Amino acid sequence: MLLVLILITIVMIYDYTFPYPVNTSYSTQIKDRNGVLLHAFLTSDDIWRMYAELDEITPLLRKTILFKEDKYFYYHPGINPVAIARALLLNTTRGKKVSGASTITMQVVRMLEPRPRTYKNKLIEIWNALRLERQFSKNEILQLYYNLIPLGGNVEGIKSGSILYFGKPPQLLSLAEITTLTVIPNNPRFLNPRTGGDRLLAERNRWLIYFKEKGLFTPQVIDDALNEPLTAIRREAPKAAPHLSVRLKRQTPDKAIVKTTLSQTIQQQTETLVSNYMNRIRTFNIQNAAVLIVNNETMEVEGYVGSANFNNPVDGGQVDGVRAIRSPGSTLKPFLYALAFDKGIVIPQTVINDVPSNFDGYEPENFDRKFNGPVTVAFALSHSLNIPAVKLLQKVEMKGMVEGLKKAGFRTIEKQEQDLGLSLILGGCGTTLEELTRLYATFARGGNFASLNYLTDRSSSAAESELISEEAAFLTTRILAEANRPDLPNHFDHTFRLPKIAWKTGTSYGKRDAWSIGYNKKYTVGVWVGNFSGTGVPELSGANIATPLLFDIFNTIDYNASSSWFTPPSGLELRKVCAHTGDVPGEGCEEIINGEVIPGVSIFKRCEHSKPVFVNEELTVSYCGYCLPPSGTVRKHFPNFEPELIAFYNYSKIPFPKIPPHNPNCSRIFENRPPQIVNPREGAEIFIQKEHASEIQLLCHTSPDVHHVTWLVNDRILQKAPPSQPVFFKPPIGVVKISCADDKGRNTDIVIFTKQF
């Protein structure tokens, strides 16, 4: 007894010190949220060896294999002494190998460590089988067997055979298909679908008849299996979501199964929609598109299409458009407006001038190269006007905008921070579809920012941070939802089965990138269309090219879904504002509307869109308090336009009420509102070519009562002109003083610096 205990102790110490090595590499499998196989990769040694989980081993599969290979698997310690004795007797009496007596455990050992078939190696195999049984449970050993059995060529394991020969997971295999897979290991070289279809069918049927004779299954089940045609052919491995699959494999190279948040249905639908849509627009020389679909509640990515065709090397099909750095066009504008709401700078009803403007030499234009004059903030955002956006960025300040984008995970902008200017809001920066879609999902989540989830083993309740307020998110969402849908421009209200969405488009400079990003309570979908080569296309625009695909996707994945929409947060209030400015009504404000404000945050400014002026009854002369006659006058309100708007009206020949000329008999000297030189800017540095000196444009804004101005350069008269008329001149090299004097005696001076190159 003592000797037995000593031997047991030695064996236990040996097993603990030298555990049996099971270092099998498996093909990486990318699965969807429900466990459906989306994509599979070869192992490092170019084998299709797909790991089968225990729940993929069905009772039918287990019963068939155990009966055929090892009936007493659950009863022996790794070797079957009776089978070994019988094999020795038969092999000795007949003078040749008739029976091998290998248990499933011994077969696993042989597959883990292949050795020549000798009696010495058989003893080693027996010893290792005993070690394997001491180290692993029966189910784990059976699972190893399922994953390692050879099925012809470079196919190993029941899971691989099921996918590559029958195009289905093991759970869906019929008895005939299971029997087919179990007989291939008997002679993988000759019994596989590629080389021995007829032999494979005959061997399958032979075993089915044997099962019938032994009563393993009912006669009817066996007869049905015998009548089932052999459908085993070599198929391609699943290749859905290739860009995300490659990405995740690189992140987890040693993981056999990667369970993603993707939905196979949504992924398949989206890939088909992208492919079909690109076939329609490829005649425009537009070759690629990328799509990202996010579940707003969980931030899980349910659809990921990196390009129109992963297998197209000519057009960069393997480039991942979801992560490619591109110019965002106007897609950052909603975030800017939300920041402006949160800073209290504007409300949706605030009026801003969409007129030609110069920002220290930067003169942006609208996409249609037209100007709209005074527009509300809501109109400016819904129509994606450029000049109001740049003006708003000036007020929000570049630092505030960049800091907000950095908090939202815009890594490229973080790197470019020192080189960014006002053109940032029109696409003068770099970003990705992934970053933009995540940002828009923040609007859908009431301003709460969270990282995207790609894997199901990550916490569904990702850490959140408030990027913008719920009120700002709602105001921005409502503006973005008011634009007419291109698929249903007039009758959306009668199509209740189609999802309502808020959406924004963008087109980069040179028409190289077209964007359209939309969201509702359930999904956020980001779409990019363009060429990975960066080639611009005249027809490329977010509204005309990217948006149709966006709505195709929404109408497919969210058709007939809940029609619930975002509700106004309790933190929003209504107050009366002037329709001309969006400010609190003041004297002369006759058009009063409701304005949405964030209490304690939104600006509280008294409206000054008009000012009272005393004029004669004929409205031909105006008076100041100094020269106001005792009778014969009336008090009338006139527009108090900013100089830039007056210049726009004059230049465009748009009539507007003007204050009559001041009383010519008044001797008072007016000192208010001198001319404002808007181009060039004070302190500007201008480089001039040595041989081809270019001209500089002089432009000013003046009070409405000014009829002409006089321009001076270095105190020498240059030209007399109407206030709205641009004046051009060739500046000298060095320090240049520019003066502008109006006909009321008011004067403004600036200094610029010119250099030659």
C-alpha cells in the first residue's frame, strides 16, 4: 500500500511539474453578436483549424462519433485494456496489423504529437494518453478531438469541415452530413470531397447501414440519411466584414474566437447596399464608400463596411475607409453650433449675417457661392452656410472648439492643433468616419459621449462623459431633422413606416470626400463616399452622392421601427425674442416670436436692430438732439444694420430703408462710427512678387449716412469712391499706412507690412 501511495505521489508531482503540452494554434474566427461566423483566417501554418465550442457539439454529433470511434470513452482512463488485448491477439495471430485499439484520447495524443506507427511509440502514446486524462476532463478531451481530426488537405476539425464542406455550423448538420465528416479521418487523402466523392458517398452509406444494424438510430432516420444526396464540396471560408475582421485579428492575434457586436443581418444588408449603390455611381468615376452603424443605446457597432470591395486592389479595396483620415467638409458644424448654444452665445433664433466677409485675409464662400443676407442660426445650420459658421467659430474661439473635439476622441485634430485655423469648420483638418459617427451618436445620447464597442466581452455600459448639454444636443438635433429628405422631399409625414432621422452632409474642398451622417434614437449611421486615391470628382457631394446611400441603409435596417423621437429636455424654456435679431425685444421691435433658451446660459441682450430718428414729415431730413426743431418732425425707427450688411445691400442693389441725410444746417461735429476698414486687416503681412506686383483690395464699412469715402496711402490721396465700392492699388514695400475718411469728417487709420519675394 505504501508503495502505491508513493507511486501516486510521484505521478502527481510529475504531472504538476511537467503538464502535458497542448499548444495548438487555431484559426481566428470573427463572430457576430449571436455567435454566427462572419470571417475566418488560416492559422500561421496555413491550416483551417476552427475551434469548436462545447455548445457547438450537438448530442447527435457526440453520439455518432462516440459509437464509431470509442464506445467506452467515458468509462476508461485513457486506454481500453480489453481493446488493447484484443488488438495484440489479432495482430499476432494474423501476422499483420488488423486493429489499433486506439481510444479517442490516444488519437488526440497522436494528433498533438505525430509519431511513426511502432510498438515503442504506441507505449509512449499510452503513457501520454494517461497523462492527458489526468490533466483534462472527458469533455475537454472530446473537444480536442473534434478540433483536431484531419478532414483532408489543410482542413482539420469538425467545425472547419462543417463550414468548408457544407457551408453551415456544426449545430445544423444532419445525420448524413455528420457521418460524412466522421468517415473522412479514416483515409483523409482519398475520402474527401475534392478527390473521392464517390468513395466518400459509399463509405458514408456503409456506416449508416452499420448504424442501422446496431440499432443506433431508428430505421426511418437511417433511411432518410441514406436517401440524402452528398452535398459536400470545398467552399470558401466566410469573408464578411473583412476590414473589421483584419483589424480585430491584429489586435488579438492569439485569440481563437473573437465575438463582435456586429449583426450578421445588418452587416450583410449593408455590404449588399454599398456594393449595389457603387455599381450605380461608378460611371461618375467614384470608386469607393465606407459605412459605420452604431447602436446608440449601447454604443455597439452593428455594421462596418470599410470599402465597396475588399478584393479590388485597383481601387484600394483593402483600405479601411472607416479609419482613413479624410477632410470632414461641413460635418463638424453641428458640434460647433452645440458648443455655441452651451456657451450662451446664440440661440436657434439668433440672426447672423451671411454676407461677404474677410477674416484676416481668409474669405470663405458658401457651397453655392451665393449669400443670403440675415439668416437665423437654425437656417444657417440646416442649410450648412459657411460664413455664419466661421463667424460662430470666431466667437466660440478655436481653443474651445479644438478642446471639445479632443474630448470627443479626434486624434488627428489633436496632432494638428497648432496648425489649425478658421478653415477647420469647413473641413480644413483631418478626421475619420469612426470619429465623426461616434460624435453624432453623442447627439443621439443627449450629449453623453462614450467609446464605441466592437466586442461583446466589453462592458455594455461604457464610461460616459458629458460632451455637450442635453439642451444643446436637442436643439441641434431638431435643426438637423428639419431638412427635407432627398428620398421623400414632400410627403414624409405619410410614410410612417420609414424611420425619421436627423442628418448632416459634408463635402471636402476639391470634391474629394462626400459625407452624410444621420441618427435617430436607435441608430447612428455614418457614410463616406469618394476615392481612396484622393481624386476629386465634379459630381461628388454629400447631399447628392452620400445621402441617398444613407437613407437606403436607414430604410433597410430600421424600417417599421418605433416612431418615438427625442423629447425636449426640461432645461429648455421659451421666451419672447425679436424676429430680426433673436434678442430680447426692445424699442421698435414689432415682430415678436418665441425663442428657445437655456436658462442662466443663453445670452440676455436687448435688441438694437432699429434706432429712433427724428425726421421731417417728408422723410427727407434727419435731426439730432442738437438741431431738432420745436415742431414739424416725427419720431421714426430705421434699421440699425451693421456696416457689413449695408455694404452687402448696396453692392447687391437691394433696397432698404435709409436714414435721410442729416440736417445740413447743423453745425455739430459727429464723432461716432468712423469708417471700418475690413480689408486689409490691421497689422497684416502681405508678400508681393518682385516682378509681378499684385494689387491689394481696399474695402470698408460705414454708417448709413455716408455717401462717399476717401482713401489715402501713406497720407497721400488715392481715390474717392462710394463706401461699398472696392478700391485696388499696388502697395509700396515696407510699412504702409492706409487711411479712410468719410464725408462726415470721420477717419480710420491702419498699418500693414509688405514684403517682397
